[in-house]
Amino acid sequence: MGKVGRYGEYGGQYVPETVMNAVHELEAAYDKYKDDPDFIAELKALYRDYAGRPSMLYYADKMTKDLGGAKIYIKREDLNHTGSHKLNNVLGQILLAKRMGKKRIIAETGAGQHGVATATACALFGLECEVYMGAEDCKRQSLNVYRMNLLGAKVTPVASGTSTLKDAINEAMRDWCSNIDTTFYCIGSVMGPHPYPAMVRDFQKIISEEIKDQLREREGKLPDCVVACVGGGSNAMGAFYNFIEDKSVRLVGAEAAGRGIDTPDTAATMALGTPGIFHGMKSIFLQDEYGQIAPVYSISAGLDYPGVGPEHTYLRDTGRAEYVPVTDEEAVCAFEYLSKTEGIIPAIESSHAVAAALKIAPEMGKDQILVINLSGRGDKDVYSIARYRGVDLVEE
Amino acid sequence: MKNRIDSCFEQLKANNEKALITFITAGDPDMETTEKLVLEMFDKGADIIELGVPFSDPIAEGKTIQLASQRSLKGGTTLDKIFDVVKSLRTKTDKPLLLMMYVNTIFKYGTERFFKNCAEYQIDGVIVPDLPFEERDEIQPTADKYGVYNINLVSPTSADRVSMIAAESKGFLYVVSSLGVTGTRSDITTDFDKLLAPMKDFDVPCCIGFGISSPELAEKMSAFCDGVIVGSAIVNRVAEGGKDSVPAVGEFVAALKEPLR
């Protein structure tokens, strides 16, 4: 068994020979810079001055009273520059790419949030940027496509397979094989070959670092439960990571059940997936008996992925974290609930976490604390939610 | 029993020939045609044939083989059906047959069960483009147990990895001609003399593949190695002719083999 980048049996580096040297080069660069004081100082300055960190930890008083259970805090990653947690990772990777002398950045994107974050950082650092996006997702998230164009990135729609996130990753990997000398692949989640799952987690773990500090100051204690949505799993990994050793903290990932886990229109990898090797990693995937990757569905383009990061699979198998499926309907209701109750319009991805919290919080004691990681803002989703509710929005 | 791949290269060396290895996607357009295509290609000069096992998400393939995989899967191709066609082929040919496939297909089928079947149906080797040398233990011990070769790949970026990989290679070394995915290229400009310099220390044949689209390019590439591998250019002809592509493919294979004799 390969020795590097394993979480139990999961993880690894299952990539074509053509990119192996590049993967090793990235691994070496990351190992070199992750503890480098200049690198850390530059990243911290960007987090503070450009991204607007630390993100606020907001006490949701109305929601708490309404649900009648745990005190609910909302980690406002939606207030991060570009509107989601994605920029935390991208700034880290782009600083690394710069130090490695790479001039061209490629990325995949589902909902478009990672693509927008990557296009943003490339604009800031003057790097060429190409973003692969499923043709179906380009339609669902046309606003983000336009945003990426505004930021100077080229968006390439991918029409193969199911025309969603996994196909965008396939195409980005093909590009990477073709342009390995010049190109840095900025992966948006805790997935892919090592070192990506570890590196992306490390750039996102600032979320749980901040939650811990902010709660210590406000409440003088740890949370009892942290809830985050899981597609590939980057915001959840970031929100969980610094609590893994604190066994009293319950860690809950909310995955996309689509129209339900008893229907074929689902993306609930944790509920229905089986072990496999795909996109550079051993983890669990939605697939048939012959290992063909299943077409997946969710109202949320950002959770519409047939696999999950290897460290999440490990956390599940070891019982440290639990994962619950949330349907489109539950997510849309949570989207509307948070908008009306707290005046915060959450991303449809993050609405899956809100939906899980709506079930968990009432069962907890009033002296307990639940933190929702609100990974992104919902402006991008207003059209598709309106469509879901049968409202036709036409702009003249 | 001696692996057919080794016997094949010994024979070619004795005849002072270079190997022609051809690829088609199994089940494109259907299994019946696959069987006919294999027999026709062997008849017209192919020395070794790779059957592509279609995968839903073939990250190492260009458009041509992506589309062939989709056509095949749409037609209901499964690994078991491919084993069936190999079983039938083995009553008609004793030449080397390989499967080119993605690691998830083996892993999900069950590595033990997969290689046991390969041995039973007399598959001589597998090529797994998304299983790099460092992760070979995923299949290597089981492949060895059943006498099936795991064909290693090197590429223009392999550099100092070539010796390490060659030292543990059996059958032949698959040399990826240039950066990128499978698919035809008009020319290939990789410095093979430099890339393959370490190969003088190893007794394993080298075959160049990815992008070889014509007899002219096959001839040019053959100067650097012991054989050439042609996939997409053949698959394009299968795509054009469908069930009726057999004569055109045969003709093309004969033309490819000509400069290698």
C-alpha cells in the first residue's frame, strides 16, 4: 500500500505517471512552506486585509429561542470575501503556486464559488486562470460564470458525462496532464491525490481555530456540536479539524440527499457509497457494481459530487464524525427559514447544514452550544430557489 | 506457463521486427464487432491487442476514447461481458491480449476475483493508467500470484523515475509519447533518446503510445523503441464505420505494421 497521505486505508495518490513528479514537487513545496514564517505572515495578512478574517461568530438569538434547544452560533464564512469559505484555501494555494514559479492556474468548480475564489486570487496576483465547470452547472449558476469572466478568468464549460462537478474535475485533470510544466491545479476541496486533502484542510482549519477562540471568549467553553455541509468536504473539514481531539464535541456533516436517499436522484455518498478509487484518492463513492461512477443529483451544484474527501470517510469509520442526508426540500425550507428568522440568506449548500441543525438543536439542552458553519452566502441561489418554488423571475 | 507477451517480443526480435500493439474499446459498437475487430487486427499484423474496459470517467483519455467508452457503456458493456468475449477469442487466437482499464474497475470487482478471472480467461496483462508506480501494491501481489503482467508506464515527465520503474517492469514498458491524454497528434517531438537512455541497463522492451496516428508516425517512433501502440486512430475508424468498420480497420492495421517489419 502507498505510504503517504493515508487516513486509515483511504487517501493515497492514484494519478497518471505524467503528473507524479508534479504531485511530488507540490508535496515538497507544501512541506517546505507550510511552516515558513514569511509564507505564514503573507497568508495571514491576506486573510485579514483582503478576505476580511476572522469571520464573525454570530449568536442567533431568534433561531435559538424559536427552536428552544441549544444556543445556536453561526460561523459567518458567508462574509468572507467572494462570499464563501473557498477563498481561505485558494489564497494558500495561490501563494504556493507563486513560490513554485507557476504562471497558469486551473481549477474545477461546481456551484462556482471555488471558481470565483480562484479567479479572484488570480486577478490579485496577475496569473492566468482557467476554470472548468460542468455545462449544466454553468446554466444553474450563470451569475458566477459572469463573475469569473469579470475577474479575467476563462470559464470552459464541460459537456461530457453528467456535465457537473465530477466532469469538471475530469477535464481539469486532463488539462493538468497536458500542461503540467506551466500549470498549477488549484483543487477546491479536501479531495484528490495527496497532498491536496491535507493541504486544503490545513488552509481551511482556520475556521475551527477561530470558532474555538471566539467561543472561549464568548462562552468560556467548547461547543457541544458543530454542523457543516459536506460535498467534497472542505468547509466541514475546516470546521471540524481543531475539535477532532476534543471528544466531547459532536461533529455532524450534512450531505445532499437530493430527492431522497431512496431515489436515484441523490448525492448522498456517506449514506449510499461504497469504497472505490477515483479522482486520485481511495475513499467512498456512489457507483454501480462494476465501479462505474453514478450520475448524482442535488439542487445544490456545490454538493453534487459522487465522492467525499478521504479524511471524512476515515472520521466516519472511526466514529468520530457522523453524516446525515438532507433532501432538497429540507434544504430549501432551511434556506427560507434562516432568511426570514435571522436575515441571513445562506448558500443552498450551507442550507443543508442549517437543515440538519434545525433537527439537532431542539434535542439539545439549553445550556449546550451548537455551531453552524455557514460556508457561503445565498445570493447566487435566489434564481434556482425561486424556480424550485415555481416563481418565474424575469429581468427586463 | 510463459507469458505470451514475452514469447511475442522474443519472436519479433528473432525476426528483426518492431511490435504493433493496437487498442480498441471493448463493446464499441458491440461485443460481436469487438471480436471480429480483434481477429481482423491480429490477421493484418497486430502483435498484441489491448481491449479498453470502458469507464464512466476516463481521466487519461482524449475525446475519441471518451466517446467510445460512452457508446460502449450505453450498449450495456460490463467487465463480465468482456471476459466472455475473451473466452470466445481464446478458442480462435493465441496471441497476447491485454486489458486497459482504470483502477476502480479492478478494485470494485475485487482484485483477487479479477486476476483469477484474467488467469482463467488467459488475459496476459493489464495497463492501468491511473495506478502509478508508488501505488502498485494495490494490484501487484495479486497480479503476480496469477501470472498476469501489470504493464508500467513512463512519460516525458518521468525523468529520474524511469530506472526505478523499469527495474520492476515485466512484459514491456509503456512509454507515453508526450504530455496530455490519449488522442491523435500530428507530430511527436519528445527527446526519447534522453528519456529512454536509462533503458540500456534493463532487458525490458519499450513501446511508445499516445498520439500515433499514421504509418509515418509509427515508423518515426519505432526508431526509438521496440514497438508502437495505436489506439485513438483505430477507434476513430471504428466510430466512423460502426459494425462495418472491420475491413477499414484491417487495412489501416496492415499499413501501420508495414514500416515495422
